[in-house]
Amino acid sequence: MDIVHEKDGDVVIFRLSGRLDSNAAASAEADLGAAVAGAPSLAIDLSGLDYISSAGLRVMLVLARKVQQASGKLALFGLQPAVRQVFTVSGFDTIISIQPDAAAALAHVR
């Protein structure tokens, strides 16, 4: 899995690609979690994510809790249909904000 990030003002935008599974979960959690200390408002582009496992969902849940504790905001966008289905079936779409595109995600976290 690849993770790249950029800043847009006070928001960090992460772009994930590949598979967020048990093999990638630990490094993803470390990379994403480290950003919360510097900028608690995060937008995560999942358009390049082909697959997310329960370990990947755990990463997102831990991140959401860290962002909440830092009084920040988190939004996901660009979910592929298979990834979106995992979020819907697991109920995570009621826990984490899922926005239709980058502009909506940025607006939500600001």
C-alpha cells in the first residue's frame, strides 16, 4: 500500500492506494496517526484503495478516535464501490464522515 500526503492550509490530505489489509495496517496506522498531532483536520482520499480488510477498518476507527480527541475533524472521500460497501456493511459509514469528493471533504473538515 502507498500513502502520500499534502497540506491544503490547515488540512492534511492523505491519498491511499493499494490494499489496506493486515500487512499494511501497522504502517498505515503509524503514518496517519502521526499527522493528527500536527494537524488534526484530515481528509483521506480512498479512490486508489482497491481493498480494505477488518484490520484496515480498525486503522480508520483508531484514527477517528485520535482526531476526535485532538478536537479535529476527519472525512473520507473517493471510495470505490467495493470499499464503500465494506464501510456500509460494517456500519462505519455512520461513524466516519464519507463525502462524495475532495471539495466536500475539505469543506466538512474546515
